[in-house]
Amino acid sequence: MCTISLPYNYTYNPFNLCREDGEKLTREEKRRRRRSSPRYRRAHATRERLRVEAFNSAFGNLRELLPTLPPDKKLSKIEILKLAICYIAYLDSVLNTP
């Protein structure tokens, strides 16, 4: 097991505003420290999970509005988008025919 000896008054703070050499951190260095914290990563993962769930839900809603044969056929996201484009074009042509 490795041990590191730190000065008696040292406390770890990932948001320290100074480097070890005493220089102030740049904006990019502050951003990297903040993003490397476990709390930030958990929050980011949660936001990303919610974004993906909303995205998939929107595709599911769109899929329910499109006519396919058979009706329960599993479509990929690109197939859903292509089918939606074709269906919208068809409906537009139906509306614009005299």
C-alpha cells in the first residue's frame, strides 16, 4: 500500500483556484476539475439518461402515428424517420390534389 505524506494543514479541494506552483487556474483547468468530480459525472449521467429516455419516447410516439404492415413491426429510428417523411409527403399530395 502506498501512502502519500501531505502537509498537516492540507485539505483536498478539487475546486482549488490555484495550481501547486501557486499560479491561478485557467478557465479550462477549472472546467476540467469540475467535470472530473464524481458528483458532476453522476449528474451528467442522470441528465443524459433522461435525454435518451425522452428521445426514445418521442420516437415511440411518432411510430404509433405511422401506418405500417404489419402494425407491430419493429422499426429502427432511421426507418421511422424515413417512413414519416414519406407519409407526410403522401398526406401533402392528398391535400393538394384537385
